[in-house]
Amino acid sequence: MNGEPRLIERIRRKVPLRAQAGLVLGIGDDCAIFRPRGSRDDLLFTTDLLLEDVHFRRETHAAAEVGWKTLARGLSDAAAMGGEPRFCLVSLAVAEWAGRDWIDDFYRGLLRLAARTGTALAGGDLARNQRLACDIVVCAAVPRGRALRRDGARTGDAIYVSGRLGGSALGLAEGPRGPRTAWRRHVHPEPRLALGAFLRERLRATAAIDLSDGLALDLHRLCLASQVSAAIEAPPRFPGATPEQALHGGEDYELLFTVPPRTRVPARFGLTPLTRIGRIEKGRAGSVFLDGAPLPPLGFDHFRPSGFDHSAVE
Amino acid sequence: MNGEPRLIERIRRKVPLRAQAGLVLGIGDDCAIFRPRGSRDDLLFTTDLLLEDVHFRRETHAAAEVGWKTLARGLSDAAAMGGEPRFCLVSLAVAEWAGRDWIDDFYRGLLRLAARTGTALAGGDLARNQRLACDIVVCAAVPRGRALRRDGARTGDAIYVSGRLGGSALGLAEGPRGPRTAWRRHVHPEPRLALGAFLRERLRATAAIDLSDGLALDLHRLCLASQVSAAIEAPPRFPGATPEQALHGGEDYELLFTVPPRTRVPARFGLTPLTRIGRIEKGRAGSVFLDGAPLPPLGFDHFRPSGFDHSAVE
């Protein structure tokens, strides 16, 4: 469950734990984990909103890009837990301005990524609305009991990040007429599904999270869930991105993960660099230090009236 | 997948069938059906949008009622297929006007129905938005291969409906200061989960659908899926509801189902009357006749700019 932390904590406290219903993990990670009776797999479920004027603008974001990104956001959550996609459900509230072509292009973009990742479009809902809103649900599978979680990082673990950070924030800042690679990064993120499966199966990563709201905030969340602290240096930057964009810019959809200290991590996974950026430490749960100085959990928090800004978490 | 039929048909044609991924049934029924590897259960999934000024108004609908109804809509889809609820995911785009109390009340209403029906709240997403929007996903389970579907009605089957129809439309028309029972019907629908399980296990119903968009439209959909026609008489009416509200009013969330001609159907299930309203016939797929005259598939179709109206299906 994403969004404003205090509010989520308040909701979480209201919810009784229901292991008897097959729910292994509820609110608090990238996905919920459900264990079907007698199945060899656990199923992961995540849901993500994509809203006009909060996550995208009709003037700059093409329909096919919105479709792609809607699904990519959900798949990225599944990747962070090592899941293999099974299906998705798409709810689409269509604004007046979006005609038949827009809707066709939206599904074209979404289905292109779906085909590439083996994700079936199983259904959804359609309604008219003043502003466009999409909600995606992704279901992914992992072998029973093997999902990567946020809460497994231990003192001494090495902290790694995939890719180079800040590209999406740079793309958003410069717009579609800015650097093409950065804009592409912003509208066509590639969910790291193969990497997630590799982390789960081969590296036996202790914890993982996807970078949807920026390194500083997402590392803070991982540390909070694992009840540890982290000491890092500056992460690798996307060409042209500022240090601020690399630390606090959202929507990179790379993976942040931890491994036991002696695990050998390859320098690359396919074309994607894997970079050691620090170490898990004892200390106040959730605290993160960059080059020895406290790094505030500032990130791309949508639970703000102002939408596109990078604002503090309460 | 709900919404405008032609559009859904266009989306459906774009989607490849993916039985290999465990998807037994995709777009086209109340829920998608997914079969986890090795599991004794099939899982049902449905998603439903509830939008400000389309499905509810902040002036008239209390937060707890919106929360209840959000979940009730999803559970009703599960009921129509004979499912036993497992968990739900809730995406909430919160408008400026909705403060902390509103959000708390929303979850209070939702969790009250969740507790009553054994549905765990497994997670969701939160964002800020100009208008309030909720999206619910419900997962329910049925024994493998036993889900009730829309497409199993056969010539000669008897057609039944649960409850009395038009109450929700009456409640909506008269508002919170109108007849109390009708308003309650509109804001506190009771998903017919026990009835759905009874239809599946005991009555061996051949087909079922929930009445979310009105009898005329939903019976048309059932007949279309089953490639049959239907001849009915007027359904039982909610006290005070007009014949029009009973035929075309949406959101009653009763069940419409068919059984083989010789099946003995009790007059009541608990307190809910079960009424025979007609018979499945040969004929043009999807056509419905009321007392011998064609009944147009008019219903509560949200895929209209005007929102609250009852409009024709293209």
C-alpha cells in the first residue's frame, strides 16, 4: 500500500490480521501475498493509481505511454518481490476529452508491455469521469514462501541498486522536448522482472523494494520495515540528472536490494548495472545516512495537493 | 468487465487468450477466473470503480456509505459467480474536500462489511485527486471448475430473481430524505454471497449475474453470453418503486439466475424471496421479451457523460 505513511499506518491498525483466509502478508509491502489452498505458488497482488494531472498530463503524455506506464507501475511492484506476472485488471475512468482513438492507443500501449511480459489482461471496469484515472491490479506468482520482501534486511548486508537514477525526474523536468533518453525513461519504464526473479532465485537477496518514490524515501521504507538503518554513498546517476533527482526523483522503477555481506553480485544483469551503494547498519529504524550525514526521506509523495512536486513525508 | 459494450468488445478482440498462464476466463463475465498451479480452488477477480458525481455525491452520501458500497459492488460480482470472499484491495484517490475524518469513516464503512463477509483488506493505493475516486478489487474462491457463469443458460431453463427490484433507483430518485428503506437499499446494498454459494452448491444453477445495471440490461447480457433469448413477466417490485425502476434501475445487487426446468427452487432464501419471472427461449441471442413485447436493454450505463441517468446502450 503506497501513499501517505501516517494515514496508511492508521488504516493498517484498523485491519485485523487474517492469516486464516490465506493472506500471508497484507498492507505494508509492494504487494500483498496470498496463498491459495493447496497451491505450489504464492500469489502477489498490487494496485496502483495513475491520475491525470497527478501522474501524467494529457498535453505531454501520449495515450500509449499512459497505457504502458499504468501497467509498468504494477509490474515493477511485482518485480520487487521476485514475481512472475500472471494477469492484470485495468479500471479506466475516461474523461470527456479522451475519445475512441485515445482509448485504443491506451490499450495498445498497455498490451504491448503485457505481451512482452506474459501478463494477461483479465478484465477491468470502465466508466466516464471528469478527469482520466486508471487503476491497475497485477497478479504475479512466486514459489510458495519465496517472495522477496522489504523486511528481511539485516545488519551488515550490502545495499545495491540497479541502473542509474534520476532519469525519470529529469525527463519529467525537461519534458518531451528535452533529452530523449530521459523522457523515454519517464514514459517507458522497464519493470525489472527478470532481475527480480534473479535476486530471488540466485542471489537470495534478503530484501528488495522498487524505486517508485525516490531512493531516499524507498530506502527509508525498506529500513523501517526491516527495523534497521542504512549508510550509503551517492548512487549512480542517469546522464544529465542532478544529485537531487537521483536521490529524491521518483518513478525510476529500478530495484533497491540487500544481500548478505559475502554474496557475489555481478557488475551487470544483462545491460543493467548493479552497483553497491552502502551497507545496512544498526541504528534507529528507518534512518538513512548519505556520506555520514542524515538523508531526509524526501521523495515523490503523491499524497499532496500539489501533485507533481517532491515533498516531505510527514 | 463492465461499461460500454461496444468498447469492451473492441478491447476484448485485442486481447489474446492466455489459458497457459492459468487464466480460465478473461473479459466478459462478472469476474475473471484464475486457476493457481496445483490449487483445489479457482480464484475469482473483479474490479469496480466508484466515482464522485457519477456513482455518489458528497452532499448526500456519507463517507461510511461510500466505503460500504465500494466493497459491496465488488462482493456482489463475486456472489454472482458463487464465490467465497478472500480479500480486497482498495485504491483511493482522495479529493481536497475529504479530510482525515472522511477517510476514517470511509474505511470504517468498508471494514464493517469486510468483517461481516470474511473479506481481508490486503492493501491498496492512496493518492490525491481533484475528485474522489475509489477502485475495489475483490478476490473470492470457488472449488475448482465450479464457478457460476453467465454463459450456461439453456433453452427451457427457468429464470429467477432474488429480492424485490427498483429499491435502489427509488432511493436515488428520492434522496436521503425520501423513504428510508429505499435510501438504505441504495447506500447499503447487501451482496448476496450466501445465496450465490447456495445457487452453486445446492441448486446447480446453470447461469447467474448480479443486477448492477438493471434487470433489462443484465438479463440481456446473460442471454447474449449464453446465446439464448428470454421471455419474462414483470419482476417483483420494491415497495414504492415504479415498473421502470424495477426493470431498468441499477444497483439493486440482487441475483438473476437460471435453473433447469425441473429444479425445485424454494420460495425464499433466508428472508430474501426467490421469484420465477420467466423462461429461457430459443431466439436471437440477447433478446428479451416482457409479456410478449421486446424489452430494450436500457439500464444504468455509466459510460455516459451525464452520469446519473438511465441511458440506452448503443
